[in-house]
Amino acid sequence: MNKLDRDWMINAACKDMGPELFMSEKNKEIRLAKAVCAGCMAVKACLAYALENGEKGVWGGTTERQRRRIQYSEKYKHDLSVVKNIAI
């Protein structure tokens, strides 16, 4: 997936929301952003996109810190498809 492959964004629950909620560092807003992601059809594609492109904020139901953990896991180093098996 590359920066131009954004077809999944059409189905994203956040598509009509402003970015402020997803870029906040406040715990309450992070929880709210993750709640939006929890009901989203595009959550796995969103997470894969964020992992591949180093996005900031909440993407795919994860924070930057959570995505760093995924990136440094041994599975991620071998195969980006590990995203398909992550429970959000």
C-alpha cells in the first residue's frame, strides 16, 4: 500500500470528521478517536496505511506508540500482513 492507495478512505468512519480528535494527545480524546475506529469498516486498511507511511495520531484504532510496538515486533519485520491478525 502506498500513499496513493487510499480507496479504503471512502469507507472510513472518520471521513467527514476533522483531524483534531485523531491528532490530540489528550487521553479522553484518544479514547474517543479509538471508539470511532472500533466501528469502522476500514480499520485494518487504515492501520496498514499508517504503519507503512509513518502517520501521526490515531490511525486504525492505534496510537503512534502502539504502532511502534507493532513495527518493532519480529512478525512485522517479516510481513506487513500481520496487521490482518491484530485485534482492535
